Amino acid sequence: MVELEAKMEASALSEAEYAELTKLTEAYEQFSVERLQLLKKLALLRNVGLEDIMTQMGLKNGRD
């Protein structure tokens, strides 16, 4: 994905590469949404805030 993003920034993506990057980006976004929903559920179960759960799990931002 990183290689495709670099090509996109350089305006060197073929149509097939652009389609692949779009598909990967959408999959990553869906994963991120599901992950956040699960973290929120865990926070509710433990009766703590979302930031507390993320800290407890060693997650500092959306890419950890």
C-alpha cells in the first residue's frame, strides 16, 4: 500500500494500481471503523473511557 501511495503522489499510477489502492484504502477504513467500535464496546464493559482502553492496550493513535 505504501508503494502505491508513493506512486499516486508522483502521479505515476496505472488504472489497475489506482483500483488496487482504492480497494486497499476502503478495506483499511472498514477495519478501522470496526476496530474503533470494538474498542468502544470494551471501554463500556470495563466502565472506562476510550482513551483509557487505548492506553491500557498500548495504542497511541489509529495506526498502532
